[in-house]
Amino acid sequence: MENLANFVGTAAALCSMLSFTPQIVKIWKERDASSISIRMFLLTVTGFTLWTAYGFLIGSWPVAGSNIVCLILSATILALKWKFSRRG
């Protein structure tokens, strides 16, 4: 059962991490992030920050590590939103 739990956890982490990639690519190619909700991504970044802290607090490096990656990716979207909104 532990192997199944590890598989499910790994699959969930990969899905979470990969889910941000298409959005980042789209924003970068189009140089437009006007459709991105700043409130939603601020909440997302806050959530990943808290999940990362939780992972460290319980000593779970997989939880902390996967959420650090998601935090970086979602923060990248926020940074691109800021960068491209300043240009217009």
C-alpha cells in the first residue's frame, strides 16, 4: 500500500508542477498576461508557500520540494503578469 501511496503522491505532484508550464509558455509567447487574475495567483502563491512550510514542519521533503517547484512556477506567472502589464 505504501508503493501505491508514493505513486499517487508522485503523480499528483507532477500534475501540479506541469499544470503551470503551458500558461507560462503562452504568456511568454504572446507577451500578454491580461487574462491572468492577479488575485487568484496571489492566493495560489500564498497556498504554495503555506504547503511548503507545512512540508518542512512535518519533515516531508516530497511535500516541501514539489510545492517549492509549484511556488516558483506560479510566482513566475505573477512576475510575467507584472512585467507585461507595466509595458502597456
